[in-house]
Amino acid sequence: MDSQYKKELLAKDRQYVWHPFTQMKDYAEQDHLLITRAQGIELFDAEGKAYYDTVSSWWCNVHGHGNPRIKAAIQRQLDQFDHIMFSGLTHQPGIELAEKLVHITPEGLSKVFYSDNGSTAVEVAIKMSFQYWQQIGRTSKTGFVFMENSYHGDTIGAVSVGGVDLYHAMFKPLLFSAHRVPSPDVRVLGSARTPEREAALVADALEAVRALFQERADTIAGIIVEPMIQAAGGMVIYPAAYLAGLRELCAQYDVHLIADEVATGFGRTGTMFACEHAGISPDILCVSKGLTAGMMPLAATLCREEIYAAFYDDYATQKTFFHGHSFTGNPVACAVALESLRLFEEEGVLEQSHRAATELSSQLRAFAALPQVADVRQIGMIAAMDLYKDAASRTPFGSGTRIGNRIYQAGLEEGLILRPLGDTIYYWLPLSTTPEQVVEITERTLRVFQRVLGS
Ligand SMILES: Cc1ncc(COP(=O)(O)O)c(C=O)c1O
């Protein structure tokens, strides 16, 4: 790109744009990275420099950027028709995608309600669960439960069931109140971690849920959970036994289990859906991000037949689910999602990602040996580690150090888009990442650590 044009664009970026999750003052003197091209797992800036997209463009991208089959699917759909509303009208990509989702998601989910981003998929789940209990006459079941450290999106309902104070505390006066239960964060065990201690920690976390349900289940509609990994809360990977235990408690006390697989769905954790690690099926499932392989905005909330049935009646009974968005079931996005799922079936996407994940786990050993690194963890194509001034004693870098931000900046110089969460450095790799690229990415990251941490 012409350097004068680049300068003008970045000046207008400062003048007109407010970026998400960004302290804009950080960019008063320093430019945002201007991306002009993306191919495979690489992004290219205005000078043509390549960067590995190690966070899959906010955990969305699955098959790499610019996949030719997906581009062709977009074109095919646009040649037929673009966006149409999804109320009173229907269309083939929306119908066939719903059928496919019902078949590939955990057993028992039978109806698909579309929306257009992860937060709205969660809003839909909350409203659906709430209205269900009203309509079957159990009107006191109005409350929701969430886990400490959880993140379910940025709209007001999703924030109400959010457990990350940095993002959520400010909005407390706007939120509905919900019950917070402990996270089974096994990192607290540190070097004392054994299978027995881990099992005890899970049992304690489940006991807190059981005690709450025992006392209050008649006032609780549902519990929402990020299966297997609390992502935005610091990439906290927890044991599958917790999820299995939650499933049992929800069945025992008649509480909806809402699985938020917005981040984990579509192969990211090594299985198509993270719930599969625990062999469980939720009552309501939220998906987005990887649904369209990260190419188009689309989300879906799936539910069991008995939930749907509570809304199905004569119009005059007023049981309609009055919820919808302008772009609900966008046909182009649905066509993209269908093509992405065909890629999964026809091109062995999960199997290829398993090979890359195996390479990733052997590369991670080098990080575990560093004196500033603790709790190196991995599930499928997601890996994370926490940085400390001294990992052995868990002495943190001071908050003013902004070590994560320094890693991000140094990563750019090495051709890596790393996007740390505080002092947690993580990879959230596209499933198309090859084992060779995994080696390249981890070697570059080690160089970044050496530069910033001196390790
Ligand atoms: C588990 C989870 N739920 C919901 C969301 C919100 O999705 P969106 O950003 O599309 O609104 C996210 C986003 O990161 C997420 O990780």
C-alpha cells in the first residue's frame, strides 16, 4: 500500500474509530496494525509483512483465511439471494444448516434458533429458559447461576451472568442479579497438584452448586457454563468431571444446563464440541464464532424438544418467543456454515488438527521449563501459560508492568499476533495450522519471551 494512503487511513482511524476492548489512548502515538490481506493462518500488513494469526481472529477462524471453498459458497449464495428476513420466510441454507447442527451437536438438542453473535446466542438461551419455566407454570424459577471467572459476552444479560470483574463490575447497577458459584480452577493447587487433590477440588466446586440447588432450585431456571475452558477469564481449563457432575445436578434438581460453546464449538478443543469431553448433553447450547469458520457473523441457540414444546400453542395463548434480530439466519452466513461443516466431513479437519495439537504439546515443554512461566496447559488447539516475575513462588509482575502488552508488541516484531489476557499468554490456533507452523510459532514465541523476559 502506498505509504501516504496508509498514513491517511491511520489518521482517520484515530479520528473516527473507537475499537473494542481497547484503551484508545494506547494508540495516540502508536499505530494500530493495518491489515491489507489474509491468507491461510497469516495476516499481512500494509508493507506486506506476514503475521501468524495465533488467536484465530478472536477465536473465530477455523480453516484459515481466504478458504477457496468458503469464498465460492459465499458467491453461490449471493448469486441466488442476499439477506432476507427469517420471520414468515425461510430458506434452504437456514433449513439445511439447522438439520446439520441437530445431527452433529450432543444428543437430544432438536431445535435451532438463529441470531448473529455469541452474546445474543446467550441472551436467547437466558430468555428461552426463563420463558419456558413461566409457561409450564413453575413461575418462581426465574434465577440464573454462573461460574466465577466466566465470560458469556458483553450485552446486559450476558454480563449479568459474567464473572470477570475487570469487564463486568462497572455495569453492576444495570444487571439482573444471579448466583455466582466457584470455578474449579485447578491452578490454585500449584505444584501440589495431584489427581486426588484435583478430584477433591472438583468435588468442592460441585458441592457448592449442590448446596445452592438444594436450597434454591425452585427459584433457579438455569446454570450457564463454558464447557471445559473458561476462555476470556484466563484460559482456565478444568476437569471434565466437573461438567459431568453439573449435568447430574441439573437433572436431579430440575435446572437447565446451558452450555456456552460460542468459543469452544467446532473442533477447537479436539472434539467437535467441548461437552463431548464429559460425554454430556446440555438442555440449551449456544454456538457462534467457529460456526461459520469465522468468516461471517452468525450464532445459534439449540434446545431440547420439551423446551420448544412449551412455546408451541395457539397464538392466543401468548406463548410465542418474541425474540429476533434483523440479521437472524442470514442466508449467506448459513451457506458459509454449511460449507465449513462439509469441509470438516470431507477434508479430515479434526484429524489434521489432532496432529498439530500433538506437536503443540511437545513444543510446550520448552515453555514449562522457563522460570517466569507457570501452569502450561492445553486442550486441543488451545494452549495457555501464566507469566510471573517468579513462577516458583507465583510472584506476579506488578499490574503497571503490563507484561502481556509488552509480549504482544514484541510478538508483532517476530511476525506473531499474540493477544494476551493480562499476564496469560495463549494460543487459539486455527484448526488448519500445520505441525510445521506450530513449531515456527512456538520458536518465535520463545524468542519473544527471551527478548521481553530475558529467559
Ligand atoms: C464463551 C463465550 N461466550 C460468548 C461470547 C460472546 O461472543 P460475541 O463476542 O460474538 O458476542 C464469547 C466471546 O468471546 C465467549 O468466549
